[in-house]
Amino acid sequence: MEKKKICIEAAWAGVRMDKVVPELLPELSRSYVQTLAGEGRVLVNGRSVKPNVKVKEGDCVEVEVPPPRKLETQPENIPLDIVYEDSELLVVNKPQGMVVHPAAGNYEGTLVSALLYHCGENLSGINGVLRPGIVHRIDKDTSGLLLVAKTNEAHVSLAAQIKEHSLTRRYQALVRGGFSQPEGTVNQPIGRNPKDRKKMCVSRQQGSREAVTHYRVLERLGPYTLVECRLETGRTHQIRVHMNHLGHPVVGDPVYGAHKEKFQTNGQLLHAACIGFIHPKSGEYMEFSAPVPPQFEKVLGLLRGKYGQAGEA
């Protein structure tokens, strides 16, 4: 049993425990902290607490992290598009439509199942039995590059880079409408939509989290624009929410986009095109890229044929 301890400073006073702990211990996801709390494994000043308890300055928080249990998720022989791999980590190009880890309604055909088949037991166990190796996620219908940690040491290092905003994450998105400026930044907090808990929205209500997206116009294609979005933070649905907030929903987005689309996309045209990081062991900066998938490229080809390729704005 591994025990992790933190002392609450004044800046975190009054904040929910399940929000504070993942910020100070980035190797633990918020959902995993909530699970541990439900099992009585999160103590504040020696007493087990619920996830929503608010901490005070000077509180001592102790988290008991059990050793990894035998994985319940079954390995599946699913082909992986591996862009890079070594003894510490993998960079995987996830296809659109693949769920990253098992969840209600999606227990088979996940990236985790494919990783278990490919890596066996050589995956970090920090995020529990259902998310081995998973350092960060992208949505089911978003394609592109993901980092996977093989060792706990690599997981801690990569999670810290995400927390420090030093990890490079650049996406390409096809959105509706045109931009008056060639580039800009959306600095708007994101939280649960109070009218629909399955959605996120720009919100300043309690529980909302800082979210920063930098965008740059790549091509103007008639009533559409191809943009590059660079994430400074990594909130749920961040690019989709921020683009929709600007009035430029991502094409094909079934949640935040238009109800009727002229293209058959099977999901949003959003692709994690580039990822860069400091290698946990060598200390070398590494960067990888992947082209947009065929379905995305097909739509771009149709638009370029109709409106011409305007190039970078």
C-alpha cells in the first residue's frame, strides 16, 4: 500500500478535496481520487472523507493508493497505429470512434484493451485497473495522438508536464464560419452545463476550471475554416466548447455543433495532430505528428475543390 501525503496551503482553502488532490498529485486522476475516497482511502486529518468535502488551510490529506489489482479489462488483438515506442512510453495515433478506456456501455474495443494485448503487464498502474498507462485522453470521436506510459515513473513525469502546461498539444479542427483575425486566444473557464450535465460549457460557477486555447487560422474554405488549436490546459471537450463559444462549432460535432450537417463525418472533425514532451528518462524533447484521417481529408478535399485553397491566413 502506497501512501501519499500533502499539506493544504491557503490558496487551496475552501476547494473540494477531489479537485485539490489531482492538482497537487497529478499522477492521480480526479475520477480515481473519487473512487479511492468512496473506498475510505482518502483521509483528511486522519478521518476518511467524501469527495466533495472542502479542505482548509493546514489540513493534512493522506491518500492510500492500493497496489494494482489484476486487470478486469480483457486484452484484445486490435491493431494499433504506433508512432513511437520505447521501454518507457508509446505514442499512439487513435482512430476516430475508438473509446480510450472502458466505461459504461463501452467495455470492449477500447484503446486500453488493445494496449493490454500489445504491452501485456508493461503499463503504468497509477490510474487504476481500468486505465492502465493512460496519461491523458481524447474523446471517442476525436482522432489523433495520445501518450501512453509504460512505467509509473514515466507516468508521473508526463502528468507533471501536463500540469505545468509544458506538454505540446496541437489539434486541427474544421469549424463553421470565418475569423476576422488570423489568430487568437480563448481564456474562458469550463464547467458542467447546469441545464445538461452531459455537456460542458463556458462557466464561472463553482467547480469550473481554467481553460486556455490558442488558435490559428490555417485555411479559409468558403463558409468553413481549418484552424490549429494549441492547448494550454486540457479540460473535457475544451476545443469543442471554446470554438462553439466563439460561434464556430466544429463540423460534425453531435453535441455542440449544428443539428444538420452536409457532410457524413461520424463525429467531429477534430484531430490531435501533434504532441511534444520531455522524455522522462533521456530528458530529450521529442515531438511527433500525424496527418488528419482519410474522412477528414476527404471533406477538406471537397471544400478545396469548391472554394479553392486559400492557404495560411
